[in-house]
Amino acid sequence: MHLHNTLSGRKEPFEPQDPKRVTMYVCGPTVYSYAHIGNARPVVVFDVLARVLRRKYPRVDYARNITDIDDKINDAAKKQGVPIDAITTHFAKVYRDDMAALGAATPDFEPRVTENLPAIISMIERLIGSGHAYAAEGHVLFHVPAYADYGQLSKRDRRELIAGARVEVAPYKKDAGDFVLWKPSTPDQPGWDSPWGRGRPGWHIECSAMSEKILGETIDIHGGGHDLIFPHHENERAQSTCAHGGKPFARYWVHNGFLTMNSEKMAKSVGNVLLVHDLIKQHPGEAIRLALLNGHYRQPLDWTDDTVPNARKQLDRLYGALRELDSVTAAPGVKAPATFIDALEDDLNTPMALAALFELAHAANTATDADKPRIKAQLLDAAGVMGLLQQSPEAWFKWAPAGGGGDEAAIQALVDARTAAKKAKNFKEADRIRDDLVKQGVVLEDVPGGTRWKRAS
Ligand code: AMP
Ligand code: ZN
């Protein structure tokens, strides 16, 4: 298996430090509002990576944090006049449900910052003890000049980094690039007791402390969107490496490219932010998932009005092939073809893997009866690695948007009435019923042995 490593800038052979236990940490959401479709990209990409790893190695420990201490959360709580955990509990649940609708499995660990303050404080204490951090006026700062490799991950010169980060100039900082590990809280702000007074942790230290606690000092894979390379991951790397006496933090840094909307940046100010919570009411979650996987994860992905409908048509083809194999029993023990797995193991080349999947669907449509059990097994196994074809063709074709589509039993009753009318040679009535169903967005297909229906996409 190969993975592109941001640290080396190259695709490298992937070899876990312990082949019996692969460790992966991905930076998770700050839970104060709904996730947008761009936020869902790393979720789906790393979900596929976890599936590929799980099939190859006996154990994968995948952690994705929930940031439930943050100034944006504080602002939202203040505005609504509620405690922060009313906001974070609600939006952590929404996040989990929305990502589940995209077929993303819950990671093995979902640490929350509020539940890990002792680990965070302990790491800060160690960084002070080793001379990499210092306390000043209720703050604790990481001293960037104390870590010679700072800037290696983001490949920027330190001076350039400071300019890029627009770091706050504060009188208590020894160096303009020093960043906050701990900051004081005013009495009306949420805060926790610490050796430096009542306060709260900075954003970067939480990931360093939680990944150490759950996965150990050196982890195999660290992931997130490429916007996190600087300053977040550069700072995480500095903290963890210095707290661990110079031992490497993450061995492979994996970053996904950005999602744009009609070639534009997705931003509130542009007014083009698409929320997953809304999208899953209008489209099958599986189509949204496939849309996110149609491009290679490192490339930018442009989202337009056609993106999901096109993915839906692709899934119609896959489910159509599967439906034709309804009466076939999948051959036991037969796995996805090598072309498919090789593509995924080559830096998660999902477009190439999908091409192999569509080839299988095509083969299914033209296969001899003797070959069908093998093809069905291959199709199901391969699709499973991508988290696709996870429902019955029947359920797929009958999917209806939230609050729409009519009752399935009522539709079936009309289909049966039409069949009866046809049998009685009352073709006028049969056509009337068909037209009525078309108006409801239901398409009838007369096939050997009866009539089946699906919802028009
Ligand atoms: P945030 O809540 O902004 O920290 O983002 C959560 C995750 O989504 C991070 O891994 C970001 O890198 C990623 N992300 C945010 N916006 C986009 C986007 N437009 N395209 C792809 N990934 C994104
Ligand atoms: Zn992080």
C-alpha cells in the first residue's frame, strides 16, 4: 500500500510501525453548528481509508476528536443564553447522525476535549518542564524557536509562517510566533482549574494530548483537510515531538483537497454553503457519499447542481446490476478483484477503483449463469470497501425525499389495481392508474413475472 505523505511531499510505501495495530487520528469537528459538505469530505475519505486498512490489518485504532471547547462555541452559547454543553451535546449528535447518513462509520474513539483536561494539562506541564513552553500572565505559550524543525511540515520559513498566521502580537510573548497552549478565562467564560489559574486550552494542544492518550506517542496516520497543515498540524507536530523527547509524532500526514461550489470558495459571506443536514433530506446519502468519492481525495472537488444527480444515476446502474442478480447466491469466500483493491491501495485512488466497480456491474449484466455467483460476490465485497451498495436494490429505487414520495403501501395498491385492470382488459383504467402514478413521481416497469415500481430520480 502507498500513501502520499505531506511531510515528504511524496507517495511512500505504507508500513505501520506495528502491523498488528494501525493507528490513525483525524481532526474532527468543532460542534457549534451544522457541518457543510466540505466538512464531510475528510469524513468520507478517511472512512474509506479506515475500511481499506481494516481489511489489510488485524486491528485499526481510528480516533476522531470532538472539539467541545472553543471560542465560537462560547459565542453561540452566550447569544442563545445557554450553557456550552447544551450547544455541543446537540451538535455532536447532529454531526454523528448526518455523517452516518453518508455511510461513515463512527470511529473507534471519539474523544472530547472537556473529558480530557487532565491529559492536556499534563502535556503542557511536560512542555514547560522541558523548556519548550513558558507561562506568562495566566497564559502558557509554546516557544517556537525551541523547536528547530518548526515549519518542516508546511514547508515554510519561520518568518513567512508568522506573517501567514497573522499571529497576535502580545507583550507576554517571547517570540512573535509563539502560540497559546493555555489561556485565562474571565469569570463569565467557561474555564477549568489549572496550575496557571482558571482557563481553557488552546486548540492545537487538544489533538496532541488526546492522540497521545488514546493512540500512543507515535501514530501511523494523521489526517484532515489541507487547510489544517498550517498552523494546526505544524503546531501539533511541534508540541507532540517536544513532549516526547524528539520521537516522531505522525509517520504519514494525509490531507484532503478542498471542495468548491461552482468553482467558488464555499463561505457564509458568498452565501453558497451547503449543509449536509439539508442535503440528506433531498438526496440519498449514498449518492452524496459517491459524489465525494468520484474525485481523488488530494484533488480539489467542484460541487455543482449536477454532482449528486450524476452520482445517483451511477448508483442506479450499480443497484440495477445487483437487482438482476437477486436470485443468485454470492459465491462464498470470493473477494473484490485485485484491480479494485490495488487502486485503493495506491494512495486511495477512488476514481480508478470506481471504474473497476462499474466494470464489474457491466460484467454482471452480460455474465453467463455459471459466472454470476462470482460476480455478485466480487461486486458486493468491492462496494462494501467503499461503503456503497449497503441497502437492497428495492430500498434504493424506492428512496423518497423527506416529507415526499407518498406512502409505499398506497403505491403498491395502485400498482396492483393496474395489474387487475390489465388482466380484465380494461386498458383505459390501467393507463389512467399509470398516469396517476407518474404524477406522483413513480415509474412502472413491466418485467417478466409482474410489474415493479421505482421513484424517478
Ligand atoms: P473545521 O470545522 O473548519 O475545522 O473543518 C473540519 C474539517 O473539514 C477539517 O478537516 C477541514 O480541513 C475540513 N474542511 C473544511 N472545509 C472544507 C472544504 N471546503 N473542503 C474540504 N475539506 C474541508
Ligand atoms: Zn487536530
